[in-house]
Amino acid sequence: MSALVIIAAVTLGALLLGMRARRGHDMSLEQWSVGGRSFGTAFVFLLMAGEIYTTFTFLGGSGFAYGKGAPVYYILAYGTLAYILSYWMLPPIWRYAKTHRLVSQPHFFSRKYDSPALGTLVALVGVAALIPYLVLQLKGLGIIVATVSYGAISSTAAIWIGACVVTAYVIVSGVRGSAWNSVVKDLLILAIVLFLGIYLPLHYYGGIGEMFRAVDAARPGFLTFPAKGQSVIWFQSTVLLAALGFFMWPHTFGSIFTAKDERIFRRNAAVLPLYQLILLFVFFVGFAATLRVPGLTGADIDLSLFRLSLQTFDPWFVGVIGAAGVLTALVPGSMILTSASTLLANDVYRGMLNHKASDATVATLARMLVPVVALVAVGFTLHGGETIVALLLMGYNFVTQLFPAVICSLFPRNRATKQGAFCGIVAGVAVVALTTLLHSSVGQLMPFLPEPLKDVNVGILALAVNLIVFVIVSAVTQPRSAEQTQSAH
């Protein structure tokens, strides 16, 4: 009962804090979607760091360590590389967005390439990637609440409550609600993860080094990369792909627009890689559980953190851990809801159907779409099967296809054309969709490759196809100069 009270109190607190975040601000489209471009270093840091600590990391990070061993370290590596890349990439994106008063990722593409059609395509790709990502947060929320409440609240009830809470404060406060709740989430998750990652190895093994020695003795080879499958080549290609795609998620890209100063990104780029190290403590919990909670297989490996906590701590402290887990679902979930609704209202409705729609109309429509997107996500969460798993695997590979067009747009003299960007993205997304739905690997598609290269992440293949199409179509569709046009006549 004590665990349930703590979870309920934190959830109610998140709702009230999210609602209060709008106080003193007129919720125009710019305020609602990008916080009036007024966030300082701390808020931008927390919005970007929100990508690290989601339910996928809290449950999946420990579960991946429990079930897979060494390959889990890809989660640590790709974010660090992405933050280093952000030092150079984010300031020019912010400057352009501020100058042109952009409010979404597709808005950026549409203006940079002078192509509403490209903006609409990017919006559709973004929504297709965001829905399963939101489903993941809701599924994680259901698992956490059902487990730590000792079955008092069902997974289904928890999903509905969580969706209603997030929907309410997103409609009222938009990205400001996410920012304020991210402060509480990161402070709580930081304390919980550090404590669990240090205490559990000490309690059960006598230390972190002793834990790894015990795991290695009991499961030889578990702490090294396998020769096939999730091998070193898989690790390297997955880290590269995820690093390039990190800021291509619509909600992460949108967090760039909230900053009040471009120097914020360079400060954060120096600190965020250090913040990534906290993930090690999540992994330590998973490794600690391998010998103490044996036998978890399939999707149940994600329960390793809570199964070990249930047998170690009193119910009240399990409730604190559960409350931290709930916030890892609510905060990223609210950012995803804000982004998806903005994409549909600003870049699909205004981009395709009503070019003359005012900001006030778009802002109203975006708020109206929040419960619609939430309902769709809840429906997939409760009734989606393998299709959602397949879509989720496509998510990162989908958004990474936007990277070449973004990078080219930042050069002073961009030789890429809107046709090239459009065709490249379509080609890359098509390869991702086909290979994922057909469960094809690079090794199956190219059996002639050397054995190690068969483990390359299929998203790299999609990105290669994207680049080839992008370069060829851009070369063919280069705009003709005035001299060329005159000589042709």
C-alpha cells in the first residue's frame, strides 16, 4: 500500500507541476511548442538529457545488460558521440530557427529547401517514428506500476491514468510542462540509479569488481561480444547509426528551438557526455540481477531491475523506485505528444491543407490533437502485437534518414536540392521498412560479404542507399544559372 501511495503522490505532483508551468505565459504556438525560445542552460540540458532516461533505458538498459551482456554498452556510446557532434551541429540550426521563427523539425526542412512537400514528408516520417516511441513509454509505465504496486493497479489502468495525466498538462502547458517535470525526474532518477548501481553489487557480491568476476565465472563469455549477431561490427555500426540519428527525433530536434542562446549547446556538449556515465549504474543493476533473479527470458528481462528490487527492499522504497520509473515515462511521453501534435497541426494541416492558417489556428488544432495522438498510442499499447515491435525497431533507422539533408543544409553553399533530399529520404525509409517487416539482415541480403560485415546494422545499408540517391538526384536537378538559361535560348 505504501508503494502505491508514493507512486500516486508523484503522479499527482507531476500533473500539478505540469499545469502550473504555464503560469505567466500566453500559450501562443511559439510558447506552447518551443517555450518562447527562452530556456536557459539548465532547462535545455534537461530536455536533451531526457532522451537518455526514458522507460527504455530504465527498464531496457538494465534488461539488456541482464539478457545480452556486453552489447548493452552501445547505449552508453552512441549518446556520447551524439553530444560531441552537437557542439558543431546545433548552434547553426538554432540560429536559423530563431531568425525564421521555426517551431518544428519539418518547418526547418521546408524553409531550408524551400519545399512544403519535403516538410510534409519529414512530418510523416516523424509521426511514424514517434507513435511507437510513445507506445514504448506507455508500455513501460504499465509494467512499472503493475509490478511495484504488487498488482493493486493493473497495467491497463496505469496506462490509461498515465496517458490522461500527460495529455492534461501538455494541452495546458506544452513544452513548459515537460521542462518543469524534467527537473524533478532527473534529480530523482539520478539519486535512485546511483544508489541501486552501487548498493546492489555491494549487497549481493561485495563490490562491483567482485560482481563481474562472479558473473564471468558463472557465465563464461557473457561479458564479451559474441562472434556473430551482436558482434563488435554490430556494436560499431549501431553506435554510428544511433549517434547520427540522436538529434533527428522530432522532439529532440524541437528542444533545440527552446534555447535563448546558442552558447548553451556548447556548454551542454561538454557536460552531457559525463552525464551519460550515470547509465553505467543502470547496467550494474542488470548485471547484478543475472545471478540473483535467474530465468527471465524474452520480454521479461526488462523486469530484472524491479524483480531484484522487490526481493531486496521494503515496499515503501520500491514505491520510490517505481515513482522514478513513472517519471521516465511521463516526461519523454509529454515531449513526444507535444512534438507529434505540432507536426500534425503545423506541418501536415498547414503544410498540405491550409497554407494560410494562422498561428492561433494551428496552436488550437495542435492542442486538440493531443488527446487524439494519446488515444492512438493507448490503442496500440493495449492491442498492438508484433507490428509495434517491428515499428519500434524501425524508429531510429527512420529518423536517421533525415541526417544527410540536415547536414548539407548547414553548409554555406548547399549543393543538395529539394528533389535530392526528398528522394533520398524516401529511398532510405523504404529500405528500412522493407528489411524490418521482412526481418532481413545485411547478411541475408548480401551473402557474399565477409562474415564480420554480415552483422552491420541494416540501418547503415538504408543510409548508404539514401546517400547514393540523394547525391545522384541532387546532381541531376541542380538549378540552372542565368547564363546557362540564356545560352539555351
